[in-house]
Amino acid sequence: MCGIVGATAQNEVVNLIVDGLRTLEYRGYDSAGIAAQNAEEVMIRKEPGKISALQNSLVKNPVSGNCAIGHTRWATHGKPNRENAHPHVSGNAIAVVHNGIIENSAELKQLLVNCGYRFASETDSETIPHLVDLYLSAGNSFFEACRKAISHLEGSYAVAITFANEPGKIIAARKGSPLIVAQGEQGFMVVSDVIALQEKNQIVYYLEEGDIAEVSADNCEFYDSKGKRVSRTGTRLGQSECVATKKDFDSFMQKEIFEQPEAVRATLARRLVNGKVSERLFDKGSSAILDGVENIHIVACGTSLNAGHVAKYWLESVAGIPCQVEIASEYRYRNPVVPPKTLFLSISQSGETADTLAALRFANDSPYLGSLGICNTNNSSLFRESEAAILTKAGVEVGVASTKALTTQLTALALLVLKIGELRNTPDAVLHNIADALLNLPSALDEALKTEEKIKEVARSISRHKSVLFLGRGHHYPVAVEGALKLKEISYVHAEAYAAGELKHGPLALVDGSMPVVVLCPENNLLEKLSSNIEEVKARHGQVYLLADHDISSQTCRGAKNTIEFEGGDSFISPIIFNVPLQLLAYHTAEFLGKNVDQPRNLAKSVTVE
Ligand code: AGP
């Protein structure tokens, strides 16, 4: 999704901006631009396509300045062309970069057109520089003009604004979209993601909802939305929060798949003590949020939603607590009924997903017992706005396709299930088994990664097909859904997942000799039922690929085109482990098809708009 990098310093900042934009490439974008300012002029360069196109344009027509704002745009209003790329300007003096969506842009545009402004783009964002100009023309200071302009914006925004008559100053503001001010040795930066900060050890200030910051090379003042000066506490940025390299891997996604044992180990660390879940599970709030809980509503999007679906099986079977899982964009608009003593649980890697945040805000105003967030990003909006939070310790995830974020979410959810089980008197033996299985999880993931070479063979044949079915039963059904999501997301091969028992209620019509069907085949009490479903596929000559526990019967495997056996682990953690071969399958299929696995088309890493 869109990215912002701005800097004001004692020295030249254009390269710093371009390098920062490069680090944001992983978020997904389709054009890029920069506005650089020196004492004489504001210079704009923008190009559709990759940042390399912007760099080529900067080689031909260089710009320089001690103050600049840059942007990567992921198109919402208008095509990804040069006109719609940011920065947007008014009178060639005011330049603005914007993340988010201005929902009342049509009406603002009309008002501005009536005042004589002409629009050069189809974007909602261009309303902002013209609004600032309108207030400047009325005699307001730059800061006041920005504050008044921003007060008209409905929807979500993170903006950075410069003005030719105030060289060296950036006005930064946010609502609903993240924005960070960072203080380094040479000056200040304004970024939408800490990863864009090139200089480590900076002091970072996370703007709060409605905040406006007046930033110059040697100072920064913070104001709330009413213009009242406020103080914000800075934190020193650790190395691990802003470093993302591929190491020796071909892509970030491949590296992140192989980082899973370590990420899970970090997520478990110090949280399981003598088979019991310690208070360290909570990075914000405490287990008191679970007191008296009788229902759970889980809300999330995409892969995080799939993690929630697995957790529902766990919560109901282990802790005996009713659980409902819902897509955030549906939940927020349907006036959900909240039974007494219900906990709201949101899950998000980024902690900035617009729909999940909107659902959380709705929940915070509803009669829930409390809101608990599971998130990979400390200080994200979800972390700050939830009453209690559990951080997954996956480290920075750059690949658009979520891998280690998912396994660490499932790990955190498993710990939460254990904690709720303890509170609801689940038998000790059950809880001890789960705790032991969790401690064994990192090495079980290591084992599952050894399937890579065999998975490559399956990927080679899958890559020749246009469509694939995934089947699973019980808590492996949401894992099958995740496997299908992963495949379509990065290889663009159409994929659907079904609970295997649903096959004969419709999708079986699709099965013929050319249809690959990937079946998740754990050794558990549903195996017999699943074997019958596999027979239904074989009888229609479907090409069966089994991902199977080592010890499943040879009868189940007979007639399968390919069977990949591995140690699926204890039944409870098995859905976590089965993700690994599915991630490898998606990854290698995409590789065979020559796709960009880290930045799949049309997708963004952090979906900060509705
Ligand atoms: C996963 O591979 C996706 N790219 C996507 O579904 C993602 O999980 C979803 O957008 C939710 O993101 P979040 O976890 O950051 O909220």
C-alpha cells in the first residue's frame, strides 16, 4: 500500500528519500514520486511503475534539497499514471503526499472548483494541497492552513506537506493511517513505516490519531487535532525493527518461510513456564482481561482470519468456550449482537489493516468484556487501541504473502487457548500435552521444511494447471483455505479450498482427469472420513496430491499421483505444521511460473484503506 518518506536536514536528503522509498517497495505500489525543496524552488519528479523509473528520471533531471517528501502510490482513485502519482501540488508551491482515502473528496473537489482551482489528477489526494492553498490565501500561517485543511478531511489519512515559502518545514498529520516522526543526527524524517528509516538508533515518535506535527531540521512540535500543543514520548529504534535483508535466500518470502522455527521459538520464549502460561504472554494489559469470559468473537482479514478459524476449533474443543470468527469488513457493517461476557479478539500482522481497526473501534464502543489484539507490530494502531495485546515475535515480514506471521499468530493463539483452558478447568493432562507439543513445535517445523525438494516436484506439475482444489477436514480445513489463498496470491493460479465433506455438494462437478486436488491428510479421527472423500476424487480421475502424516495407511495413499509424507506432529499443533509444505508449494509454483513472489501484482503488504 502507499508509503511516505519525508526528510528535513542540514544536508542534502534526496538520496535518503529514494533509499527509503526502496525499502517500502515490499508494501506494493504502482507509481512513485518526490518533491524536493531548496531555497529557490520546489522540484517535482514522478513516474508510473517501479522506483527504478523514478531513479532514471532523477538521473536525467536531477533534483536537490535539504527538505523533500517522497511517496509510493498504490492506486485507489484513478489509474497508476504520472498525473495521479504523488506528490500533488497547488500553484507549484504546496506539495502533498498522502496515504489513505478521503471519503468526502467529491464534495471538497466541487467546493474547490467553485473557488477556481483546477485539478490535474483524478485522485482524492489532490484536494489537500488546494485546500491548504485556499487557507493560505485567506492569510493563515502555513501550520494553521494545514490544520484547517485537514479538519475538512473525512476518511483516513497520513500526510506530509511542504510549502515553498517555508523552506525546511514539513507538516505531518495522521488519522487512521500510520505516520512516524524520527529524529536522527542530521535532522528529522517523517515515514509511514519504520523500515524506511535508513539511520538506525533514531528516536521515533508514533503520531496518535488526529495528531499534527510541525517538523523542521532541528525541531519538532506536536499538536492534537484542535491545535493544542501536546507532548509525545519518543522511543529509540532497535536494529531489528528496521533491518530487512534477504540474507542468502532468493526472496524475502523464502527467507521468511525458513525463519519460522526461530520466529515460533521467540514467540514461545518465557511464556510457558512449567507447562503453565505465564503473565508474559501479555505485552499490554494482563490475563485479567479473560476474567469471566464466556464467549469469544474473533475478527481479522486474509491470513490472519484463517489463523482465527483454526483457533475456533481449538477454543471450542479444548477450552469449551463458544467462538465466532468473522471477516472484519463484514463484521463492522452488520450490527453484531454481543452476548454477555464476550471477549473481542482481533488478529493482524501489521496492526494497521483498515477493516480490522474499524472493527476494533466498533468493539471498543460495544458492550464487550474487553478487546484483546494479537499483532506483530509493537506500537501499531491495533496494539495501542486494544485494551490488552499479545505480540507475535516474527520480526519484520517483508513478503506480501504472510508466512512466519501466520505460524507465530497460531502459536500465540495456542498459548491463549491454554490460558483460557487453565481458567476454565480443562483437565491438566490435556493442557500438559498441548504445552509439550508447543515446546516441540520449532523442531517439528524444522522437519517440515525438509519437504522442500519433494514439494518442488509437485509445484512443477501444479504450475502447468489453471486451477487447483485444496481439501481438509476439522482444524485442517482453514489450513487448506490458507494454502489456496497462498497459491493464488503469488502464483495467480486459481485455487479454492473446501471442507472435504462438502465436495459432493457441488465442487465435485469440477473434478476430472485434469484437476489437481491437494489433500491435507493428518493421522487423526477424521482420516477414515477423509479417505472416503479422496476415493470420490479418484473415482473421477482427479489428480490427487497428498500431504500426509508419516503413518497414514497405504490404502489412503493408493492411486494418489504424489504423496509427500512428513511428521505432522501432535494433533493439536498439526495445523501449524501443515502450513509449511503449503507455503513451499505456493512459493515454488510461483517460482516455476516466473512470478515476483515478494510483490505479487495488485496486492499490498499492509492494507490501510477499506
Ligand atoms: C496474506 O498472505 C495476505 N497478504 C493478506 O491476506 C493479509 O493476511 C491480510 O491483508 C491481513 O493483514 P494483517 O494481518 O496485517 O491485518
